[in-house]
Amino acid sequence: MVLRELSDEDRIRARAKALAARTRRAEIKNQFGAGKLSITELLDLVPNDEAIGRLRVMDLLESVPGVGEIRAHTLIDRLGISPSRRLRGLGRKQRIALVDHFQQSPPKVKE
């Protein structure tokens, strides 16, 4: 597949869009990790927000205080979620499992 050559204006727009998406994902991870945004509220944003939909589940889990790469891997294995899965790609059962987990043990709020 041959990609078309981008003009300078297209390239600038693409960079700005990518920066906005990364900034949005960082905001969401910070809000979720701080306990300001629940998992159900976050998952409700996925269909309408492309940037959030592209957030990897692993990255979201690692944004929770006390959860690093090892605990995140353990959790997604237990929930039956692939390490490369993005939020928009979660199935119904995976979403339910994720919500159930965070309702039983919500992220600890930093004060």
C-alpha cells in the first residue's frame, strides 16, 4: 500500500491532532488514577472520544497508584484482556469484568 505524500499543512494538522490526543489521554489517566473519574464514567466516554478509545487498558491500569507493569499484567490476565487491547476494543464481558474489579477495589485517592 502506497501512502500519499502529505503537504506541510497536512503534516502540521496531523501533529496537532496527535498532540491533542496524547494530552487528552494523559488527562484521563490522571483523573482516573486520582479517583476523580470512575471506570463507568470513563468507559461511557469511549464511543464519543477517539483519543480515549485508543487508550490501552494496560496504560490505564498503570495510572492507578500502586499498580505497575506486573500488577497490571496480573490483573488483565485474570480478567481475560489482551495486553495490547485498547478501550474501544473491549468486549461486553471484559467491560463488565473491569467495572466489577474497580467497584470492588476503587483506586486509592491521593490527598
